[in-house]
Amino acid sequence: MNSVPISHILFVSTALFCIGMFGLFTRRNMITMLMSVELMLNSVNINFVAFNKYLYPGKLDGIFFTIFIITIAAAEAAVAIAIIINLYRSHQSIDVEDATEMKF
Amino acid sequence: MVTDLLLLLKQELLVAVILFLLLFLKLGRDRSNESTLNLVNVLLFLNVAAGFLGAKDGELFSGMFHTNALITAEKNILNLAAWLISLQAYAWLRTHRHVIEFYLLLLGSLMGMFFMISSGNLLMFYLGLEMSTIPLAAVANFDLEKRQSSEAAMKMIISSAFSSALLLLGISFVYGISGSISFAEIGAGISTEPLHILAFLLLVSGFAFKISAVPFHLWTADVYEGAPVGVTAFLSVVSKGAVLFVFVSTLYTVFKPIAPLWYNVLFVLSLATIISGNLFALRQQNIKRFLAFSSIAQVGFILVGMSGSSQAGMASVIFFILVYVFSNLAAFGVVSVVSAVAGKESIDDYKGFYQTNPFLSWILTIALFSLAGVPPTAGFFGKFFLLMAGTAKGNYWLIAIAAVNMVVSFYYYLRIVKAIFMDQNETPVAAITVPVTVKFSLYLCTIGIILVGLISWIYDTIFSLSSGL
Amino acid sequence: MNLSLLIVLPLFTAVIILFCKGFKQVRAVALAGSLAQLAAAGWLLMQYLNERNAGNKSVMLFEEKYNWFRNLHIDYHIGVDGISIAMILLTASVVVAGILVSWTMDKLSKEFFFLLVLLSMGAYGFFISLDLFTLFFFLEVAVIPKFLLIGIWGSGKKEYSAMKLALMLMGGSALVFIGLMGIYFQTGSFDLLQASQSHLPVEAQKFFFPFAFLGFGIFAALFPFHTWVPDGHASAPTAASMFLAGISMKLGGYGCLRVATFLMPDAAHQYAWIIILLATIAIIYGAFATMMQTDLKYINAYSSVSHCGFVILGIGMMNQTSINGAVLQMVSHGLMTALFFAAIGMIYSRTHTRMVAQLGGLLKVMPFISTLFVIAGLCSLGLPGFSGFIAEMTVFMGSWQNPDGWYRFATILSCASIVVTAVYILRAAGKTVMGPIPPEYNSLPDAAWNEKLAAIVLVAGIVLVGVAPFLLNQLITPGTENMMMQIGKAITQK
Amino acid sequence: MANYSYIPWIPLLPLICFVVLGIFGRKHIGNASGIIGTLSLAVSAVLSLIAADQYFFVDGKLNGVYQKITAFKYVWLEFAPNLSIDISIVLDPVSVMMLVVVTFVSLMVHLFSLGYMKGEERFATYYAFLSLFTFSMLGLVMAGNLFQVYMFWELVGVSSFLLIGYYFEKPSAVAASKKAFIVTRFADLGFLIGILIMAFYGKTLDISTLIQKLTAVQSAEYTGMATAGFLGVSVLTWGLTLVFVGGAGKSAMFPLHIWLPDAMEGPTPVSALIHAATMVVAGVYLVARLFPVYSIDAAALTVVTWTGAFSALLAAVIACTQTDIKRVLAYSTMSQIGYMMFALGVARQGGEEGLGYMASMFHLFTHAFFKSLLFLGAGAVIHMVHSNEMKDMGGLRKQMPVTHFAFLVGCMAIAGVPLLSGFFSKEEILLAAWHSNKLVYGVALFTAALTAFYMFRLYFSIFWNKDAQAHHADKHGEGTMSMKLPLIILSILAIGAGYIPFSHFITSDGSVLETHTDIVFSVAPVVLSLLAIALAASLYRKQNDKPDKIAKAFGGLYKAASRKFYMDELYLFITKKILFPFVGQPIAWIDRNIVDGLMNGLASATASVSAVIKGLQSGKVQAYALYFFGGVAALAVLFIYLWK
């Protein structure tokens, strides 16, 4: 169990974060973008857990933080999807490129 | 013990009580919008009034939540702003289907801000931040059938989600570095090693996003333009103010060890913000969008003051936010009435405005002068003190650039005054009958604009509350 | 006496105006208020002379000082010496004249008079404040009314001019602001007297003086930042032009003297040559530019540029006489140019043109107004018996005391401007009030009672200064002497 | 010191008169204002006569030398300790003499104008201006302070401007008044700078103090001025020359004379007063006032001499060709003033050397009378004929005997016919010239002959030449008594003024100077003058074609002279063709387009920048997120690697 060094885990989380960010920047579909954000949040969760487990096993701050992040991510997703649905009503599309009326 | 709890959590609890009342109202038999709005306004006024009674310093939940005179004062300012906004929203909401939901979301977000301001550790801070952001995104979409409204909401929720992701990454780094998430302890561990700097910058970017400092401001204009005016006002004054409070206190206390670093960061951010804010404001045609950019420029000035990193620095920031509440809300008040009644939101629609609506014209003019920082309005004092605090560091070129930008900002504020008073227009906005509550709030704002600066004890009290490095 | 009266009176008047009903009430109140100001100013003068005769040697009289922003060392600190009193008297008389001239201004009269009074308040406050913060405060208070006055009631390309004026003046005050910051953080206080006592380090002075001086210089139409003057004056309504040229350009000159030069004499002395260079350019260049103008208001505006050059020149030469001259010139130019604009306004309101080419022979139908025009002209070309002569000669005499060869050259050039002045004034007068009269003007009325009264107030001032200059000279000399003590120290160190 | 407290009233009366007439005259007083003006002036004339009597015969002398008496002095404007403009009244022989001349001639003119200007619309204004002028001139002559001189100098200038422009609806009058003012103003610039120099090195503006300081050769001030130099010329010379430039401007010396002929646009009595008797001699007076200083600086005096001599000659030549009678008189004035100037120029301080000084003053005195006489006579003629042109006149001696007589007297006086006033003063001048510089003497002699010629040309072509035409039989004949009286009085003076033993009163050093007119010397000028008169008579007494033949013979010279040697054209060229297009317009253009352009450019530059960067706000939320991240990255790079 302890054979896995922290660096591996951090590498995973970092990769996850970058993937998420890449997805956010490139995917047109809002739902997918939302998922990408979730990826990023989860990579942060991994960070927290890893730090807590490896560096500061004494306290549970990291774990708690993770739980809260998950909760809030859910709330965020709920609101976001509600908004996207409403946007679909008016725009007949959830392509982010179609929602660029306001600019400059 | 319980009394302590009640006292310390006073303002949060008050807001919570109002929230529950509104829920019951919602569940109960439906009533006319007017009566609901009046009731809410009364409640909010009581909320403001109660904020001044029985303040107490102390902390709860093993330091996650702490409060003191300064924090109470900040919350009072936010309460006041919320009340004024709700008064002004009257003209818009009285015909709206979901009045109560609007307030539920708004007050929910307000409560989130309160917790954020009182937060004693990063977890609480994060919770407060999200709790204040997510409802706003929802409420930005409150003109359900408007395309722009939902676009605004979408942009806001996605951007904020992204920013909070980066913020969290930063928090996780901080946690990794210092092994703690409580402000009291992380300060000790932080230094200027690359990782620390990165973590710090990620945190700052979270703040900067909320106060819409360049280059993290891009969502602002679109959201302000798309959202209903009341919401825009709330975004530009309350949420911005709340985050600024936290930002300044965090920098001054938690990140004291790396003060030289964040001084430079603020230097860069403030210049970028002032300049690009001005440059964009110059060319706006929609008055809400214009106010968005002008508010960005204002934030730049606030950052200049913040960089003073002295007691005067913090005081000037908080004082300016107070001033800004009055000035900006006066402006938004007029704009909201005009857009609600006449449906006009373009600057060109304000041509010849004075011929038909002298009262609103004067209010808007005074507000704009205050934003521009012309004496005798409070804005003058606010800007003067900010720049003065910024100068304390002896960085005169920063001040020089800021001062030059004040001239630029003059141009676009005067542009609107010019439209109102000087430009000819065959079909100006028809004479508007201003609802009494809105009028009342506008009067309040104007009085505030004129008196807050001239009466020095306001600044002096803020000064005595605040603290330098 | 209680100096705050000078701020309270206009404020009070303005507030009453807000609650007035109808055009007649408004103008009556405005006039009453302005007369009260004049009375107050006169009374102040009396008090001052009594004090001085009683042997009161203190630098500033009637000082009042209250803490305003305790933590920032910002006080409400006011007081006067001879110079400020001269300026206050000037302001008061111009205000009365201005309100009389705009007696028939019934377009948005309430706003109009409100703004006029507000502007005057700014001027008074500026001249009496001894605290740099309040000084700056009032300096900016005076800007916005100008913008609105020009933009709303103006003529021609008024929006453009109003915007240009407001922006350039705001730019000026931005520069001033930096200068003030420098002074504050070098001396630790905004208090003018205190700051003058605690001597700024020369390096700091060299950095901040340009900001302060240029900043105020823009208000005083310092070349090359004078371009707001022609457009602004030309577009402004008569009263506003009078206020602009008569009062607000004086804010600049006063600031250059009282703040920039007085507090940073070493830098002033080191940069003197630049100041003098710019001033000389302004004088000559302004004069020649005036010669080419065809619009009466432009003529007077450009001549103002030239005349305010004398103020700057006097300050730049930095000796007792020249600084006296600068102050005299400020008073003189204030009265004279106000009179000039009043006359132009009267002519314009009758003939509806300001183009010299289209006018002529007005002396025949409106002798009074034409006489005013000629008097103003003669005063501006420095005819003895009018204030202009006194001021210019004092400046020349003072400048010549400066033995440096180049300064001599500058002085000679400036003297040469009196010839050019004569040329353009006489061309304007010769074409406007003299010569054959176009038939369509044959039935125009002469001045009305209010115009006559306004003119008399100003002419009285001009002639009084011109015939009995020793009065004004004695009034201002203690102040200038006190300044020279500061400046003299700086010069002797070199 | 004796009581001269009444002296201030001499200038004050006209001043009061001016103020009263100027403010109330037009509306309330009307035609009475003429009387008022005349009476008030009569009073001051009497007062000045009393003063003269008191000064010259009672208490002016102190052990045989006339003293400077300061009757009144008030520090008016103090520039610096003992450097101030004082309003002062100083009595010395010259100023008293001028006092008498000014008040008296002015009185005559006032009187004459009663008839001449009758029925003018702005009658009161006219008298107001006359009073103003008289006041200023009196202030000028009695000034004891250099700057006071300058002040009243300007004031006489402006009153002359106002009076020349009296017929303000005539464009030519307006132009003439402008020209007069601007040209003299240009000269005054020199005067002003001269004053500045004097004041700086002399450390005072008070004339007598200045003279004391500078004439005391070992004094610091003198050495300072004599040694300090600019462009190789001593500052003293610069100062004096510049002051003289001022004087030359007022006294219409070449090349600043061009305003004088045009000034004849004014009413003729005005020309008589201002442009013949009083104001134009101010330059001479100025030099005389500072004469002790001038006399120690030969260079400056040389300038004075030759300017004077040349102007005298030039004017005389031009005068021979003019056909407008007032212009002829104007040029003769210029020529006579030239006489006075070089008389001063050849003189030196004290004793026999001071003869020229005395002569100059003497000529100034007599000239005042006979020239104003001539002008008033011309005025009477013009009043009757309604024209200034010789060709419209002729044979008038029948219609206007008084005028004829007066004019004849005037002509003889100016021509230097023996036993008339002009003869004596001119003799003295020639004598002085003879003693100091033969060339100047030659010029003077020739000019004298020319003077005689053109004056009698004028006389004959007015009063003889053709026979009387019908239109001359004008209803108001020769004019009222008020017009004849001055002519008569002045004629008497023009004859008698020469018999005053002038050298007993006014000399360079105030002590008596014995002069003796020896017949031998005066033969040459007299004979020449008589010949000239005879020539004039032969040419112009009867109508004939000789004049045209002669004009042809002279050809180019005649043409050039009649066109005043193209001086006006030259000036016009310089102003209209060089100053305006090459200085004025470029500056005006630069101001609008470059200086102002910069200001506007700033604004437009800002606007364009904001237009350029607007793309950042693309409206694409993904782009926003990208910029967001980019911001973080940039800050990270900046603060981790670049900005330690």
C-alpha cells in the first residue's frame, strides 16, 4: 500500500486536472464542459486526500474538505444544468459558440 | 454560551430568519407582489437596523467562524446595500412572477458572503464563496424568457466553476504546504518558494475573479449586461464588496509574511485593471455594460489603495466600498427604473433625458460625478484616500498612471452627462413616474453620496476599526 | 471676521436658488447673494486693513483651523493675506457682474444660476484655503460647473469645447494631485504654512515641482496647454466666459505662485528658465495668434493666453517686483477680460454675430457698449489710467531687474508684445465700433440697466486700480514679501 | 520754497472737464459743453500765466540760476525701494514755458472749435477729448519722473488716436488713427526699454536724481553705464538712443514720421493743437528734459542730430510736392521739428555750447504759435471751401481778409522773414549749427530756403492763383467771431513772440546766456528765403504751366517726393506682406493644428487603442477561461522567474 509514492498520485491528479482544463477549453457542448470542470474538481479532491494521507495523517482536514467539495460540486452541477436547460429553451442549442451574443 | 452564539451569529441568523419567513410566505396563500415587496423591504430594513445593535467579538466552531467590530461593520454595509437594491428592484419585481424566489436566492447568497467574511479557515471561506456564487448564477437567469439573461447565467456559472477549481487547486497546495487550512496557521508556513507563490497566485486568482480584476474580469461585462439590473447591482456592489473585504483582510493578516510579493502582484493587477477597464468603458453603448467596465476600473483604484498595506490602506478600501455602494446604487437605481419602465438600456436613449426626467437626471449625474471622483461628492474623498494610501509606498509612477486614468474615466462619465443634458433628441425617454420606494432609495443614496465624504467621523471610525500590516 | 462666511454665503444662496419658484425669484436671489458676497469681501478688506494698521504682523489673518480627517492630518484650515484678499475682491466683483449680465437668461435659469454660484464658491474656497487638501477640493469643485455651463448654455461646438475644457483641467488637477502627494509625504502635512516651514529636500522638489506647476499652469493657460482657452471661452455663455477668464484662470496663477513656487522655491529657481521660456512663448505666440482671429471671443481668448503669460513670466522671474506684477496682472486681467467678454456678449446678443468682418460702426447706435469695448481694449493694450498698464509695467520692471542676458531678451520680447496687442485691439475696435455701420444694425438698442450696472462694477475696478495702484500694491506687498523670504532663501543658496 | 499749491489745478481742471463732459456731456450738457470746456481751460491758462510770472520773475531764480521746483510729488506706484513711479509736478524753465504754450494754444483751439465744430453730433465728446488731451499734455510737460513721462506719453497718444478717429464713420479716419497709434506705440516700445535700462543702471526713475547720478562722472551709476556694453555700444548710448526712438516716434522723425500726414484726417483744430503745436514736439521736449545726460554721450547726440537734420530736409522736399494743404503743413511741421532736434543735437551742456539748446526751445516756442496759426487759418479755409485740395482754392484773399492776413503772417514767420518770430529762433539754430557742424548748417540753410518756397507756394495757391469762383461765396462766409479771434491773437504772437529775450529764461544750465544776432551771419538765410519766396510768387501767383514744366524737369524725384518716397508702401509691405502671412497666420495655423492637434490626438489615440483591444472581449466563455488561466500562468512566470 505504502509502496506507491505520493508523486505518482500527484502525477495522476495533475494529469486529471490538465485533461479537465483541456476539455473545458475545447469542447463545445456545455454539458461536456461541465463534466470537464468536475474532472478538475476531482483532481483537487485527489490532491487533498493524498496530502492528508501521506503528509498529515494526524488530522482529517483534507478528507473533510474533499467531502465538502463533492457536495458543492453537486450543487454547482445542479444549478448549471438548470441554467443550461433554460438556455436551451431560448437558444435551441447547448453549443457554447451559439451563446455569444454579448461581446466587445 | 447560547447567548454568545446568538450574538456572534446575529447577522447570519437574522438573514436566516428572513429566509424562513419568506419560505413560509411562499408556501402560504399567494399575495400581491406589492405587499410582499413592502414586507420584504421592511424586514430588510429591520435587518439593517438590527445589525448595529449588540455587536460582540469572538469566534465559534474552533475558529472556523470569527467576528469582530470591523467584520460587523462590513456586514452592515452589505446589509444596507442589499436593502437599497431591494428597494430599487421594486419597479422591476412588482410585475414578476417569482418575487419570493428572487429574495430567497439573493439572501442566500448574502448569507454566504457573511460566512465568507467571518471565515476563520479555508474550508469555511470556500463554502461561503460558493454559497454566495451559485445562487447569484441562478438569479442572473431570472429574466427566464430573455436570451441574454440565460447566456449571462451560463457564462457566470461556468467561469465561476472554473475559477473555483483553480482556487481549490491553490487551497490544496496551501494545505499540502502548511498542513492546515486555518488562516491562523497557514500564514506561518508560507514563504516565497515557487510552489508557495503558485499556490498564492491561484488563491489570488480566485479573489480576482470575484472582484473582476483584469485579466480575470472577462465574464463581468457580459453577465452585467445580461442579468436583470437588480442582480447586476447586487453583483457589482455586494458580492464585489464582500470579496474585497475578505481579500484585504486575508492579505493584511494571513499573507503578511510575503507582503513584498503581494505588493507587486497588486501593483500589476491594479495597473492592468485600471487601464483596460477604462479602455473598454470608453467604447460602450449599453449603459449596464458601461457601468460594468467602469466598476472594473474602480476595482483597479481599490487595489491601488489596498497596495498601501497600511492602516490607512485598509481603511480607505472599506471607506471606498461604502462610498461605492451609494454611488453605484444611485446610478443602477436610475438605470433599473429606466430599463424597467421604458425598457431603454442604451446610452443614446439617455439623450435629452433632462428635458423629460430632471429628477432622475440629477440623481444619475451626481452618481456619475461621485464615481468619477468629483468634489464635493463622497467619490472624491474615496478616490483621494485610496490614491493617498497607495502613494504611501512612495511609488509615484503608479499614482501618476492612476491619476492620468482618472482623466480618461472622466471622459466617459462626462459622456453620459453630456448625453443627458446637452445632446438634442426629438424622442427622449418619456417622463417616468418613479415608484415611491425607488425614489426613497435614490434619496438615501444621494444623501449618502453627499454626506459620507464630508462628515469625517465616518472615515475616522472605519480607520479606527481597521488595521495595517 | 469669520472667513467661512465666504463659503457659506454662496452655498446658502445656491440652496435657496434650488427652492426658488420661477425665473424672476431665482435671478433676484442670485443677485442678492452675489451682492452679499461683494459686501462680505469689502468688509473683509476693511477688517484686514484694520488688523494690519493695528500692527498685526502675522503671515495669515483670520485663520481658522479645525481637524477634518484627523488620521490623515487633513484640516479645514483657512486664512487670508493681501494676495488672497485681492483675488477675493476680484471674484466678488466678477460674480456680481456676471449675474447682472445674465439677467435675462431664462433658459433653465435655476440650474444656470445655481452653477454660477457654485463656481464662485469654488473660487472663494480655493483662495482662502491654507490646507492643500481643501485647496485641491475647491479647485476641482470649480471644474464641473464650467463643463455644464458651457455644454448646456453655450454656443457653437459647445459639447466639444466643454469636454475639452473639463478634460484638460482635470488633467491639470491630476498633475497637481501628484505634486500635493509629494509635498504631503515629504513634509507630513497638507498645511501650507507648515509645509512652507519644513523645507523640502531639493531632489524631491525637482521631481514634484513640474507636476504642481504644470498642473496649475494648465489652469492658467500655460503654453502649450492653453488650447482649452480659445474653444472654451468662445463656446461659453457670456457669464461663463467672464467667470472662466476672470476667475478660474486665476486659480491657476494663484496656485502656481502660492503652492508650486512658494513651497518648492529651489526647484522653481532651477526650472525658472523653462518657466520663462514658456511664458515668453505664450506672450508672443498668443499675441500673434490673436492678430489672426476673426471672432471677437477668440480674439479675447487668445489675448488672455498672451496676458496670462505675463503672470507666469512674473512668477518665473522670481523677484519681489515681478511677483507683485504677477499678482497685479491677475487682478487686472480678471477685471479687464471679464469686461471684454461682457461687452462682446452684449454686442452678440444684439447683432447675433461675433465675426469682426460683419460688424461695424456700433459706436453710432450703442455708444455705451462700444465705449465699454474700447475701454476694455485700451486696458488690455496697457493704457495708463487702466489696470493693465500698472500690471504689465510692474512685470516688465521686475523682469528687467533680473540681470541674466537671456531673461533680458525674454523681457524685451514680452515688451514687444504690447505693440502686437495694440495692433490686434485696434484692428478689432476699428472694425467693430468704428467705421461705417451696416444698415441692419441701425436700430439696435444700447445697454440695458443691468448691463450698465455690470459694466460699471468692472470699469470701476479697472479704473481704481489704474488710477490708484498704490492701494492694491500696498495690499498685496506684505504677502509677496513673505513669499519672497522663502524664495529668496532658495535663490541665495545657489 | 514759494507757494505753488495752485499748480495742480492747471492739469486737474481739464481732467475734471473731461470726466464731466465724457459722462454727462452727450446727453445732458450738449452744446453748453463747448463753453464749459473753453472756460475751464481759460482758467488754467490764466493760472499757468501766473505761474510763469511767479517762476520767471519772482522766485524761480536762486543766485542767478533757475532752479527745479517740485510743486507736487506723490509716490504713485512703488516697484522697489527708491524705484517708483511718482506723480510729480516739476517747474523748471522748460516746463513752465511748455505750460504756457500748451494751455494757451489749447485755449485758442477750444475757442476756434466753438465755431468750427458747431452742429457736430458728438460736440461734447469732442471737447471731452480735447480736455483729455490737454490734461495729458500738461501732465507730460510737468512730469518729474521718467515713467510719469511715459504714462502721459501714452495718454497723449491715445487722445490723439481718439481725436484723429473723431469722424469714426470715415474708414480713412479710422485707418489714420490706427496708424498713428500703432506707429507711435512701436516707437514707445523703444522708449519703454530705454526707461528699463535707465532705471536699472541709474537705480532711479526720478529725472533730476537720474541726471545728478549720471552727470557726476565718477559716480558708480555712470561708470556702470559707460562701461557695460552690448554689441560694442555702451549701455548709456543704448538707453539714450532708445529713449530718443520714443521721442522720434511722437515727433514724427524719419523713419517713424509716416503717421503724421495721415493724422490730418482729424478735425483741423485738432491738427493745430496736437499735430502742430504741442504733442509732436514732445519728442524734442523729452530730449531737452534729459539733455544733461545726453550731452555727456556724444554718440546719442549724433543720432539725434542726423535724424533731425535728415527729417527736416526730407519733409521739406516732400512738402514742395503735396497738394493737400494740411499735408503740406504737416510736412512743414515735421521739417521744423527736425530743426529743433538737430539744434539739440549740436548743443552741449552749459554756456555758449548750450546755444543750440536754447535755440531749439526758442524755435519750439515760436513754432507753436505760427504753426497753430497756420493750421487754424487752413481750418478756416477748409471750413469755407469744404476741401483740402489746393486746386479747389485760389483767390480767397477777397472773401476772407482776416484769414488771409493771418496766414500771410504765419507764412512769413515760418519762412524766417526778418522781424517776425520765426526769424529770430531760426537764426539762433543756424548759428548753433554753424558753430558745431558746417554740413548740418548747409542742410539747415537749404531746408530754410525750401521752407520759404513751399510755404509761399501754399499761400499763393490758396489766396491768389485763380480768381474767386462762385462756390466760394459761402453763406457762413469767413466764420464766426470765435474763429477769427484766435487767428488775430495768434498772428500778434507770431509776430511778437520773437522779441522775448528767450536766452534770459531758458538755457541748458538755467543761467542767463547772452546772445547777439549779427547781421552778417543772417544775410545768407534771409536772402535765400526771399529768393525762394520770389520764386514761389513767380510760379503760383498767377495760374500758369511753369509748375508742371518744373515737375516734369525733376521727373522721378518729383514723383518720388509726391509719393512721399514710398515710405507708406514700404511699411504696408512689411506688415501686410511679411508680418501677417509669414508670422501671424503660421502661428494661428500651428496653434489650431499642431498644438491643439496634439491634445485631440491623445484622445483619438486612446479611442483607437480601445478599438484595437476590443477583441479580448470575444463573448466566448471558453476564451474567457483560457485568458483566465493564461493570466494565472503569466503571473506565475512573472513572479516565480522574472520578478524576484
